[in-house]
Amino acid sequence: MLLRLVPENTTIKFLAMRKVALVFSVLLIIASLGLFALEGLNLGIDFKGGITLEVGMEDQPVPLAKIRSTVGDLGLGDVSIKEFGSDREALIRIERQPGNDAAQSVAMTNVRTALTEAIPDIHFRQGNIIGPVVSGELARDGALAVTIAVLAVLIYIWFRFEWQFGLGAVIALVHDVLLTVGFFAITRLEFNLTIIAALLTIVGYSLNDTVVVYDRVRENIRKFRKKPMEEVLDLSLNQTLSRTVMTSLTTLLALFALFFFGGEVIRGFTAAMIWGVFVGTYSSVFIASPMLLFFNVRAESLLLEDEKDDPTVDKSKLTPFD
Amino acid sequence: MILSVVLLGILTALPNFLSESQRAALPAVMPTDTLNLGLDLQGGVHLLWGAQTEDVVTSRLNNISDQIRDIRRTEKGLNFRNIRIDGDAVKFEVTSDDMIDPAREKLRPLTTSTAGGVNPLVGGGVQEMILTHEGMHFSLTLTEQGIAVQKREAIARAMEVMRKRVDPDGTKEITLQPQGGDRIILEVPGADDPEAIKNLIGKTAQLTFHDVVTNLSQDDISKGRLRSRQKVLPVKGGGSMVISERVIVSGDDLTDAKAAFDQNGRPAVAFSFNTAGSRRFANHTRSNVGRPFAIVLDEQIISAPTIQVPILGGSGQITGAGSVAETQELATLLKAGALPVKLTVLAERTVGPDLGADSIEAGSRAAIIGFVGVIIYMILSYGKFGIAANIALMTNLVLIVGALSFLQATLTLPGIAGIVLTIGMAVDANVLIFERIREEQAAGRKPFQAMEQGYGQAFSTIMDANITTFIAAAVLYLLGTGPVQGFAVTLAIGILTSMFTAVVFARFLLSTWLKRVRPTTLPI
């Protein structure tokens, strides 16, 4: 007997929950935005400028106190020092130095020299300097990338379905992005360039989910012309539920492997992605689909085009089975 | 056809699993390119440099002014006065009306530049400057195009100089890449001391020889009573001297420079000039025996030896540059030539080799664990169909590695994350199809029809779903930098290969099985 996490022929009334879900999501979004406005994000040096230096010791714990006093004596402003992955490694973060790009390099050189003198066994695993010029650009490019991706997707779905679908998908996406920003505001995980990559991947993933549901909705609208929209949506969600759960689980399996075994450097990225898979799956079911009802998708608009001409429905026989 | 794609993938991926010597033993037709590891995986220094390209315009205008002065000196019957730089233009006046036409004639060649001609095959240069005059007032103005060409040229020359300085023997596989109009990315794999590299490149290394002005009193100097085209420069080791701004000969004319020792055993840099430089240096030393000349490096006088005898051979030595190590560095710098623009570090990333190795290990471990998890889960859920999906998934991995090797794309740590993520998402296409087949079978269709319907109905969904993810990956690639781009590349390749393996390859496996066994119901 094969494993079935979702029983066959479920008839869950998803749409009946739409008001509760909507209120829930709006509250979460408000909380995210509020937290973002009050606390801001724990921005990495990619966006803020500054210096990070990862140090390690061969076979003994890193002397954090000594590092703290050595670097503190240099008078470089706001410095944070914490363990990184294990007690053999530590990450030093130094705020952006006043002055131009060259001032950052000078500070880095001073830190390296002072640390080598104080702790001869220390070695430098990784060092980053982001000057004031580049950090501003990276932040701008990151925001631009997310916006462009969302717009490109809106256009694609509009073109492939109807405007209600495009708008519904984009609302779900904005929902996902905002909640992920909120996630970073509350967890205080570092928000850096790789998180932008994670955000875009979440956009891609969430959309993937939404499109699968929408595809089924379109098919069912054509099949059951007389059925009320709410029933059609519920039917479509139930039909795709097994797939939704299955894909989320395989993706989560891979992501959790990365989270626990992939190392410290990409842990923030995988944390964002894991959160994104949950949020993206939720939004496809509880946000994107009710939006179709809300925007009043009518069967007629989809029936105008002749189904037989749809170029993406593969009706050719690639490999005949009989 | 299907099998040949798979075979090709295996072939291109193969070199990654062989040792160096095994790769060398492969026949020539076999691909030998391995994965290109990013700096975050192999360790090294990544530096983003910003070039002050505005300087290029200034130095070009200075150069034009000098050429105008040369014309004044060599052409009889032409006299210019008040030669000055004003914005993007050089302005001057001729001293009488009848010089206007001959001046225009002589100045015209300056307006086009062959340097950096957009297309060297077409010949001719670009219109670099515009020559205008109002009566006796002349001006030579740099065009937008002229400025752009100068800047592009300067960046290209700077990259060449950087390469010679950082990697004089050409063995380090460094990467130099322009970014935007005024940025240069330098990557040095395996390096772990960014300071040494920054020192090597932070110096302009502009070497010039000048006449020393000796007929000024200390009083004149301290009160700044200098004549035009004279300036005070600091002397290395203390003090200052007045020199004439006119360059006798510069580092551009050097053909060679190496560290050596002078007759007293002090460290020195031995150099030799090209023919033009030798001639100019010979002319100057012949007529200035007994007078000092200044050797200037980056606005500092290194030494000011007195000319004992005319130097006709075009070679000599510079002493006073410092220790043995410093003369060695200076020799490298001089041989590489001067940087045409001043460069500053905008961003720096250094990854130690042990971190890179740790990242590879962690990434592969995560990939294997994720992979095994998904495989077990697929078999539990779909039985025989799951096995087909798993074979497709393994093929997919091989295809990704093969495609990355073939394209020589750079694999970064986020790139490994992209592959692991692809493992999770690649089975999505199969899940969609299998769920559809289950539905069709539950709706009472016979195995063949259920399969065919399943694939047919799921296809459009798979297309839409993958195209949207692909859009996100494309945006990431276009707007991302470094490691993020690495992630976008693996994600995009993963989408393409998973479409092939899940839709085409797994279907091929299943239909082959179906035709042979002909079951009454599908075990799904």
C-alpha cells in the first residue's frame, strides 16, 4: 500500500474559511509592517556598508572576550562579536567607518593586525568590506529586482489567464513578500543579498503553487459551466491538494537538509525559504483563490476563446501508448 | 534521441568525477571541462574597484595642450598664446589674423583619434574633438563620444596593467571583468592577503623624469614665486625641490625594469627605454651635463642624480627607492606600466581556503541527505512510478552538473543551494503528472488512457508553473551579482533539465515498462 498523506476525494470547504483567512492575513501583514517600521531589519553589510570578519581557531574555542577587548580598543564604533556555527569560529561585525571607501580598508587592516598580535593562532576564514557607494546600490538593485519579478509575473499570468488571475496571483505574492519581511523583522536574522535571492525564489515557488491551482480552476470553469464559482474553486483546491502537500513536503525535505547540514553561511537563506514555502502554500489556497471570487471571475470570459486552440494543452501524441 | 541527451549529459558531467591524471588520459573528443568553482568555494580574494574616470578627461586635455605647444614650437609663423583648459575644452588665441587659416589646418589632425576607434577594420578614428574659432579665439572641445572612448580605453588599459601587476607570470588564473562604465572586478583565486593585492594596485606608478630648477632662491620657493610650468615636489626622505613640469621621458617609454644593485651594493631598479625614449633622454643628458634631473614617482621625487656623462644607451638605474623588497615591487610596477586612472576599493570579499572546503563539504552533505530523503519519499508515495521519477531525478542531477561544466558557469555556495532546491522542486512535475494519472484512473480510465490523459492534462500546468519560476530566475540573473547570479544560473538550468527529465525521460521509462508488462491497473 502506497503512502497517501492526503486522502482521496477530499471535500474541504476552503472558501468558507476565506473571511477568517483574510482577517488573519491582514493582521499578520499589519504586524509585519508595524514591526518593520518600528524595529527595522537587521541589515547585513551588503545594504548598510561596513566590515565583517570571520575568524577561527584550529582546535580550541575562539577566545571571544579577548577578541572583544582587542577590537574594542581600536575604537571603530559599533562592533558585534558572536560565535558562528561552532565555538571554533566567530563573526566580527563592524559598522561602516566614517569617511570614504578607503577608510573601510584601513579599519580592516588594523583589525587583522591587532588580532594577529593578540592571538597568534587565529586565522581569518572570511572577510568582507562593503563601502558606502556599493551598499546603496545593492539595496536599490535588490528592491528593483523583487519589483520587476513581480511585475513580469503579473504580465505573464494576465496574458495566459485573465486579469483577475494576474491580480490575484500578485496579491498573494505581495502577501508572501511582506510576511517574509515581517519574519526577518521579528527573528532579527540578518537581511542581506542572499535573502533577496530567497525572496525571489519564494516568489517563484509561491507562484508555481498558485498557477497549478489556477490552471485547475480554469479547466473546471470550462467543464462545469453551471456550477457556482465557490464550488468550482473548492473542487479545484481539493483536486490539487494532494499535489500541493506532496510538492511542499519534498521541497521542505531538501530545505531542511540544507538548513541543518548546509553550513552557517546559507542558514539565513534556507530559513527564509522554509518560511516562504509555508507562506506560499498557504497564500495559494487561502488568498489567491478567494481573490478570484472577490474579483468576480465569470465563466463567460474564459469560454470566449476556443479551448481546442489553446497551444499549451498538449494534445499531440508524443509517445503513443497503444 | 532521448537517450542521446542523457548520454551527452553523463559525458559532460564525467570529468568532475575523475582525477587530474585520468582526465589527461581521456581521448581528445571527450569533454574535459570541470565545474568552475566560485571564489566562495575555492577561497580567494574578490575586489571591486572604482575608477576615477574624470581624471582621464583632465589628463587628455593636458596632453592636447602639450601637443598644441609642440605645434607652436615646431611650426614657423604660428604663435599661440594663453593656452588654457576650460571645462571639457582647450582654449587659446593666435597672435595675428593671418595665422587663423594655417592654425586650423595644423590643428585639424588633433580632432580625430585613432586610439579606441570603435571598429579597427573600418579605420579612421572617431571624432574626438570639435575645433571651433571665433576670430582669433580657438577652442578644441572634447565630444561626448571622445570622452566615452577615452574612458573605455582607460578602463581597458587599467585592466591590462592590473593583470601584469597581480599576475606577472600569468599563472594565477585571475579574473578581470569590467562592470558598468567605471568599475572593475578583480578575482584572485587562492589568495588570502587582500592587503598585498590592494598595495600592488593602489599605486599609480607614474614614473617621469624632469629637469630640476636650480636658479631659484629658497626665499622665492617659500614665497611660491615660481614661473609657470614649474612646481614644488616633496623628496623621498625629506625636503622638497622645484622641477620643470615638462616631461623629459616617462614610464610609458620603458621596455624593461628589474630589481638590481648599484656599484655600491645598494638596491636599485635597472631600466631600459625604447628607441624614442632613449633618443629624448640622450638629447637631454647631452646638453645638460653637470646639472641634476629628478626621477619622479607618483608626485614624489625618488632621487635627483647629477648628470655626469651623456647617457646614450637608453638604460640606467634608479637608486634610493628603498629596500630590496621595495625595489622589487617598484620594478614590477614599472614594468606593468602606469595606471591610466586612479582606482579605489569599493567592496572586498576574502574567503579563506578552509572555509571554501567546509562549504563544499556542507553543501554536498546537504545535497545527498535531501536527495535520499526525496527518493525514499517518492518510492513510498508512488511505488514503481516513484522509481521512474527517481531515475529521472538522478539523471536531472547529472544533466545539471554536465550543463554547468559545459557552459563553464561558476558554481557558488548559493548555487549548491539552488541544486538542492531543484531536487525538491524537480519532482513537482512528476507529482503533478502522477496525481493526474491517479485521478484519471479513479475516473475509470484504462491504464494507457490514464497515462496519456495524465501527461496531456498536466503538461500545460507544468509549463505555466515552470515559466513563472524561470522568470524569477532570469530577473535574479540580470540584476544579481556574484554568488546570487550563481544561484540564478543553477536554478534556471535546473528548471530546464527537470522539464526534460520529468516530462520526457520519465514518460519514456514508464511507457517502455507499460508496453512490456501491460498491467490491468496502474500501481499508483
